[in-house]
Amino acid sequence: MLIAGIVWMIAGFNVARIGVLSYLVIDIHWYYFALSAVIFLLFGTMFFKMSQKHGKRIRGYEEVYRPFWNFFDLKAYIIMVIMMGGGIGLRAAKVFPDVFVAFFYSGLGCALFLAGVFFVYMFITWNKHKA
């Protein structure tokens, strides 16, 4: 779970960084921040549920040590590849304006980062209960 948390926090930081950099090149209006908050809440809710599901699956492993790539199941890896590939491709093709990238990526990145924090929290509390 610690590795999952670290991976999610790194991903979240990098996505949020893209959003913040996009904020720096646009004319900022207050409602962009409100849109970032809405995106954060939507994805934060989804990632929280997903983190709980993966945390439960990880805790259910009988082996003490598992390969580090087991923090996701196959379905989650497929979704991740599609989302990352789509996001990178659409951004590279300049399909979305910087305004969209600013509010969407900052909200999404913060939600990803918080999910990583939750994985680390589950790791810490799980290890306290095992001791």
C-alpha cells in the first residue's frame, strides 16, 4: 500500500503541476477555481472509493510480500493506460484549450494526490493493527 500511495502521489503531483502551469498562461477568473473544486470533488470521491477497494484487496493477500505491481488489478491498469494515453494525446494534439487544462488537471491532480495520501494512511494504520 505504501508503494501505491507513493505512485498515486507522484502522479497527482505531476498532473496538478500541469494544471497550475496552465493557470499561469491564462487570464484567471474566480470561477475557474470553482471548476477545479468541482473536478476535485468528483474525482476525489471516485478515487476514494477506488482506494478503499484496492486497499481491501491488498489487505486480503495471504502472502507477506507481493510484487510491487500488485497494488492495481488488471482492470485498473487498463483504465490507467487509457486515461494517461488519452490525456497525453489530447493535450499534445491541442484538442483542449489551456483554460480547460488548468481547471481540469489541477482538480484531477489534487484528487489523485489525496488518494495517494489515503493509501499511505491505510498503510500506516494497517501496520499499527498488525503489530
